[in-house]
Amino acid sequence: MKFVISSTELLSHLSAISKVISSKSTMPILDNFLFNLSGKEVVITASDLESTLITSIELDNTEGDGVIAIPAKLLIDTLKEFPEQPLTFQINTENFAVEIFSDNGKFSIVGQSGEDFPELPSVNEESVTSVRLKQKVLLKGIEKTLFATADDELRPVMNGIFIELSDEHISFVASDAHKLVRYRRSDAVSEFDSSFILPKKPAGLLRSLLPREDNDVMLEFDEKNAIFTLTHYKLICRLVEGNYPSYNSVIPSDNPNKMVIDRQVFYNTVKRVSVFSNQASNLIKLSINDNLLVVSAQDIDYSISAVERLNCEYNGEEIEIGFKSTFLLEILSNLSAGEIRLEMSDPSRAGLLLPVEVDEEEENILMLLMPMMINA
């Protein structure tokens, strides 16, 4: 079989799907890209068994059909060194010899039989849920929540993004038991209530693929797998099995103490003051009263401390609450609003961080941070 393809176009597609390949693969065949030439289209697959990425490229100049596995790292390293030019791939499907002809030379690679590549997982037609999502809804949902997922071997359900569909909205939820993020959109709905847990790795793969997409994304899922179909790419992934904790019960509803402050100013202050916090606890203390916020930290072991005062708008009783500075900084950097609102009930209960104004009226974002004991 034979085909001619642009070097930069092929590299672009291979770079996108190569992120799925694991460095600790248990099956040697998974270190390869699977090329499937049929008619005027080549379909290229990469997989780590848990997640599979597929891309398709339309070609003008092809001969014959066939399937072959080509070493991924060697092919990408080779393509990176080519300027933009047409490359001719000539493949012997009997001995799996691959010859790549460029303007000035010839490169020989030995491939493997494509028959050894694992079969693609599929969804059960009888129990599948299908929904069409706007590209920006899916991308923003993942971007706003991925940072809050856990790395918990004992509770794997916490290691992904919980995606919940209803006839009113779609919710993206992530939590590591210290912080929780809920990103909700009213412009994406489903006829039926359904949900699944998207693992961290495929969520990261989607985050890098979706900026390339201009059209809507087709999402299909059953109890085991999900398929995300884009214009030139398809992601198939195994879902996290298990029930996600009831996150709504964690969100405090009655928070009489409310502070509004400039997000960037608050972020910069916390970042400076946190340098002086205890390295083990990263505890930072917020004292709020009469439109004045005092941010402080100290490390008794090294006899160092820092205090900064900021103006804010505050309604509520005088409060002193402690947070882990690294988590607070993560949340502040993932809220894109100019001003944010911190809502609290008392120093032992979670604080809510919300944007004062959202980017789009269809979105609703809430971030929750558990406090730390100040006198511990």
C-alpha cells in the first residue's frame, strides 16, 4: 500500500494522539500508531487500553488498502526534523517494511502486523446516552474542574470529573476532599437524567484537543465507556466505575458573612504572604472586619511572619478563618472574574468562592474550600 501526505499535517495529527501512549505499556504493540488506509482516507489510532485516540486524514494520492503498526516515537522524532513537504509512504504488507520517501532521501522503518492491535471498545447500543455539546461548553467544563480532581488510590471515583446531565443543565464537578468545584451550564441539556465519571487522563487529552475544534462534539456513553466524536478526532475511554459522593450536601447553603474583593490583588497578596507560612501546613489566616481584610502567615520554627491589609466590601460579623494557601491560590487562579465573593458561615465550615460577574449568563461556577484550624 502507498500514500502521499503532508509532513506537517501528519505531525500535527500524530502529536495530538501520541499523548495517549503510555511510557509503561504492558503490550509492546501499544508503543505504535495503527495506520489503516482505506480508499482516500487514512485512519490513525493510538491507545493505552484505557483510552484510545483516533484521527482521520483525507488524502489525494493513495494506492491499495491495508493496516500496519508503526513505532510511534521513531515516527514522530523523524517528522519533527522535516520542513513542510509531501512524504510518500510505501508499505509492504507482507514483511511490514515501511519506506518513507522525502524530497531528498529515503527512510526505512520496520512496522508490525496491525492485527495484533487491541480491538476498540464500544458502547452498548441499548443503554447508550447520546448528547451533542458545544465545543466551548465541554472545554470550559474540563478547564474549570480538572485541577480539583484527586489522586486517591483508595477512592478512585474522586480521581475524575463527575459529569451530570439533566433537562435543566449540565454540571461538571471535581473534588479532592479539600476543595470542590462545580461548573454548571444551562445551555447544554439532556432529555434524560444521566451521569458518568470521566477519568483524569482522557479529560486532559480532551483539553488539548478541543481548542482545535470549531464544531459541536458528539458525546455517547454507557455504564462502561464514553466516546467523544470531534471533526477529525475521536476519543474512546473507559469510565471510572462507582458512585460519585453526594456533592450537593457538602455545599453550605447559609453563609451570612460575605466579602467582595479584587481577585488579582487578593491573589498577589496571598502569594506574597504565603512565602512566610509554615512549609508543612501552608496555613494562611484571613481576618475580616469593617471592609478590611488582614492576610497573615507565620512560621514559628524560623521566627518569620508576614501581614498585609487589603480593602474589601464586607457584610457580616468579624471572622478569622484559616486556609491552606496552595489550595486558595489554585482556586483564585482558576476563577477568571475581576472581582470574587467569599461566602462563609463560621471558621470551621467551608468557604465558598464565586465570581461576582460570570463571563456568560448561561454559566454558573462555584468553588468550595475547606478551612484549616488556626490554633492547631
